[in-house]
Amino acid sequence: MKIIYNNVDFYYGNNHALKSVNLNIEENKITALIGPSGCGKSTFIRTLNRMYEHIPKTKITGEILLDNENILTDAYDLAELRKKVGMVFQKPNPFPKSIYDNVIYGPKKHGLKNKDALDSLVEKSLRKSALWNEVKDKLNKSALELSGGQQQRLCIARCLAVEPEVLLMDEPTSALDPQSTLKIEELFQTLKESYSLVIVTHSMQQAARVSDQTAFFLNGEIIETGTTDDIFTNPKDQRTNDYITGRFS
């Protein structure tokens, strides 16, 4: 397993946001997290790169093992964790810089300065995010001039440039048009050959289309997890069935 959650509880002050969460995330698979708003999905993925640490009065207990190392210990290098675990947000958030400078931002921060190496990394990352052919002649143009779908793929390229092992996607297509959504979903299938993906989505159709395994969250708990085919065709818990059939949302 790439990632193992062992009895993880998470609190925002007195709000018990995640309750005794246990989940195995397989390497080179796409794991979809589904459930109604406020059920703990986004909190869950933020625990995976400890993004909660800037929020006051948070508390976490249990274990999160990444490659069999507990990332919650004080000894675990936070900079190394953020390098291993990349994050793409709901709304594309390119920096107000050139396309080129967006992609090299992370590698430069980690000390890479060689121009040839940076050039090569930009092309490699943009190719992996299926954006290279669209922007190769305008790398010095502002990233803010790109379309929404292109901006999201640029944000994915920016993640890939630091050579992560895990990609977290928090509703990465919810702000995009159907054509851009399709391109991103096609990209997921290519990316999983090299990375482990964890995707939060409100779209049952998207979860069914792109993921290998699915976890259903409700009120901070994982109600059911399994292969996506099993979850959508033969759920074991009535609450899972009620959610995926639209009886509540």
C-alpha cells in the first residue's frame, strides 16, 4: 500500500471532523472520495500533506503511513512531505507569472538552478499534463491568459515539476466546462501510471468514470470503501446506496 490511515481522528477545535478513519490507498491507482458537503473529504486530503498546520486549534491523532513511515511524527520532514505529496485545488490558482515561471517555481525553491535542467523539466512537466503542444510557443506569456482548463493543467504541471509520488485533487474539474473536464479526466488515466491519485469529487459520474477505488464519507466517518465497481453496483451499506442513487446529497 502507498498510504495507510490507522484510526485517524481530526479536530478543528471542538469539531470532530474525522472519526476513527481507516483507509488503504493503493499505489498507481485513482482513489475517489465521495460524500455530501461537509462530510470530511477535503479535511481528509489536507491531512495527507499536513496542510492543516497553519490553522489554529487543530488536533490529529492516529497514524498516516506513507511508504510505511508515519508522516504525523515531529521527525518527519515537512518540506519532504510537501514534495512527495502534491495538491491541486478546486479553482485553478496559477501564480501571476509566466507559464515557464509557474512550472519552475517549486524546483527553484528546492534549489535547482541549472537553466538546461529547468528547461527540460518545464517541457517534461507540461507534456505530462497534456499542455505542452498548446503553450510551447508562449512559455513567457502570463499564465493568467490561459483558459480555465489550461490553467488547471498548468497547476498540475507545477505539481509534477517537483516530482511527487502522490497527487491530491480537491474537486479539480468543478469550475471547468465539460470539454476541459474531459481533458483532465483523460489526463488522470495517464498520470496514474506514474503517481497515486486521490480525488475529491461531488460528481458520482466522474467517480465512476475515472477511479479504481472509492471511499464514501458521511459525518466525518468512512461508511464504506472498495473497488469503484463494487461501490456503485453492489454497495453493502444502505447509506452508500442512498447517496449514490441520489436519495440525499
